[in-house]
Amino acid sequence: VVCVVLGSLVGLVTLRLRSHYFVITTLSLGLVVEAIINNWTSLTMGAQGIPSIAAPSPIVIGGLHIGFEPDGGFYYLVAVVLVVAMFISARFMRSPFGRGCVAVRDNDLLASFVGLDIRIYRLGSFVLSTAMAAVAGSLYAVDASFIDPTIASYTQAFQAVVQGQVGGIASTFGPVLGAYGLTILPEALNNLENSYLLVYGVLLVVVILFFRGGLIGGLQQLTQAALRQRRPPVEERSTSANGTALTRPSAQGRLTWMETRPADSAGTGSEILRCEGVVIRYGGLTAIDDVDLSIRPGELLSVVGPNGAGKSSLFNGLTGATPLARGRVLFDGSDVTGMLPHRLVRRGMVRTFQSAQLFESLTTLENALVGRLRHLRRPLSDVLSGGRRASQRELEEQERVAGLLDWVGLGNDLQRRAEELPIGKKQRLAVAMALATQPRAILLDEPLAGLSDDAIPGMLDLFRAVCQSGIGIVLVEHRMRAVMAVANRVVVLDHGRKIAEGAPHEIGNIEVVVSAYLGSRFRA
């Protein structure tokens, strides 16, 4: 309990950090703990350590006597604890909260923009890891019957990290396999005398470089490759389950579960999203200067401009990723300026990214399900709950998301990992993930990037169908022919300022737009 409380406090402080800063800070905390143990002699006996640590009291039931001495039944106690820990880990990984933790591990930026509060998921996984480490430390103390400050050194933490990486942190059994392997391997290489450390190091490097998912991940890749060779090729379906062409989706049927309100025509409803006098600065550079825009239900507003005009910066300011120097953002009549991305998603505003950000290690279905995790059970009941009601609700969500993926043209790719998808399907999956959050407005950042000319009409049809569902779209795109074909209104940016706004056929005839961006060939 003490370890969990201390771990929670440490997590609240250190989880604000990213990448190597987090690693350095937590390793440094280990050195601080080691120093405290060395100097708090009244509690820890300092460098002398704590000797003669007693084993747990035996269990006596009638004539049955179960002892836990280190040289006897204690081994079976450790084995039982290991099995329980693996069971809890497996339940955790399969729970909605566990899947959210995997998503945050894969891509924390994207996770926040599909509605996950990454602070809660990080802290939850940190606290659970702390609890398991506390149990393991208690068992180690009994097994060794003596502990001293060296057990708190950073080398022990580094060894645990390496074991997890070698075995495969994405698997419940992976770290166990890594621990056994790296414990037995040095013993097996003892006959090599002084050169065994070189062989040991080379094997570690090979595993880390060529098996990204560890030993378990490598075995899974080999198994999948063998199955693909044996499995006959499956002919791709050209239509979805309801007969709708995959490249020509319609707004009927598949989007009704999102409770959207179909718009009779673009711009007939009140404004969903509006920004007023937005100014964004990066130090002394003004990226966005006094920009206004608005979007209504069922309307597609396109924001265009040359490279460096500030289009992505505007998206970052609208979605809370970048603070505004001046101005405000209104969503559904409420001021949401500076609101955290996951809170904006819950209100109904979501965005995609220029490079089709996905959770690469998850399947297509799991990627889209991340946007639905907040509708499932709460984190505290996730790990050990296995009620029929929870399972039924998860199955319903899976069916809904599978229908949505089929609607956008990914019905044949539900179990494919996101990293295996071609660029066109990755862009469709990014749109589907945004739709899964039940948005009222979607900000699409260059969703046609990397697509061939043949794939563009299908994506444009998808955008039209989304708008027909009553969802407003703000589209940033460089392909002007596509923009002119699908947009209801166009806003032109140049050097961070709005230089024109109007219908597509009007924009192409404005001289300042032609000279700044389109060029005389486009007008011709």
C-alpha cells in the first residue's frame, strides 16, 4: 500500500515528462531512493542492510500444514503469485482501459485527439506497475532473507527494462519469457569464459534491432507469415454488407447509430464552430494573424493556401494543441479556447493529421474502437470485471464500429494491423476513427495526401456523405481541383492572414488569390 501511494505521487510528477526525460527522471529517483536507504539508518540500518527477514507464517488447516520457507514451499507461493499477476495483466490488456493504455503507448498525441485523457491512462498503468513491483520486491526480500541498498540501484531497473523489451512488452507472457531467457543465457554461455559477455551483448542487440515486438513478437510474425502462405487469396468485395459501393458511401444506414442530424442543405443550421480574431505566435513569428472562420452543420469549408500559410497552425490553435496569443474559439455557442483536446472530442470536435496518424500496432478494428472507449466501463472496474453486461456492451460497440468501417470501405481489413494498410486505406481509417467519436465537426488535415488520382473521387464521395449526415467538415487540402469539386465555401490564407473567402467559383476569379496561390494556369 505504501509503495502504491508513493508510486502515485511519483507518477503525478514524472508522467508530465516525455521520452528520454521521463526515463532519466525515474532512473534518477532510483538513485535518490538508494541514498535515502543508505542514510536512514534508524529504519533501514543503512549500508549494513536488513538481515534475517522472516518467511510468511505457515497456513494450518486441520492436519494440513503449508509452509513458506525459502528452501521449501515458498517456490510454490511465488509460482501462484506469478500466475495471478499474469491473469491480472491479461485481464487488464483485454479491458477497455488496458486497450486505451496500449493506444497511449503507441501514439499519445493521437490518443488525446480521439477523446482519451492520457494522464489517467498513464497514471493507471503506472500505479498498477508499482503494485506489482511492490509484491515482487516483498517476495524477493523473503527469498533472499536479506536486503541492502544495492537492490535499489538503477542497474536492477535497467535489467527489468531489458528483459521486458527482449521478451516483448506487448504480450503478457513476453516479459516472463525475457526474464527466464536472460537469466538462463549467461549460465549457458559460461563455457565461453571471457568472451561470453560479447556473445550475450550481440544476441541482445540482434533481438532489439530485428524483433521490434521481442521474442514473442518475432514468433507471431513467423506464424502469421506461415498462415498467409497456406491461406488461399481472398477476393476483395466491391460492395459493403448493405450493397453500397465501397468507393461511393451514402449517408443512410451506417451513420445512423452516431445520432447525427441530417442537414437539408449546407449552411442551413446555426454555427457549430466559430473562431474570432485568432492570433498564434511562435516566439517572434506570427503564424496566424487575426483569422475568423465558421462552419455549420452539413457544410464543408475548405482552408487553402501556399506552404507556410498557417493552415496546420490554425488547426492546432482550434483544437487546443497550440495556445492562442489572442482571439477565441466557440463551439456550439460555448467558449472552448485552450480546452484540452480530449475534452473537445467529447463536446463533438475532432481532427485528423496530415500524415494519417494511427495506432500502428493495433488492428483496423481496434484503431476505430479507441474512439469508443470512453463509452464503455469505468477504469476501476475494468481489470477484474468480467460481467456479461460489460461483454455485451463491448460486443455491441464492436459491431457498430465494424459497420462504420465497412461503410468507409474497410470491411475486408478489420483484422489487419494498421501498419500493413496502404496509404489510401490509412487515410480512410483516420476518417473512420474521427467518425467513431460521434463528432459534430471534423477538421481534416490534408486527407488526400499520398493518394493516387484514381482514389480521390471515392474520398470526395465519403466527405459528401459525411456532410449529408449533418457533420460539418473543415478541410485543409492542396489539391485545388478536388477542393473546388467538394467545398461549399473556401477560405484562403497567405502568410497567416485570411485574404479571401467565398464559394469555390468565386475564389478562382479573385486576383489576389490567383497571384498568391492558384496561379494563372488554374484560372485559365
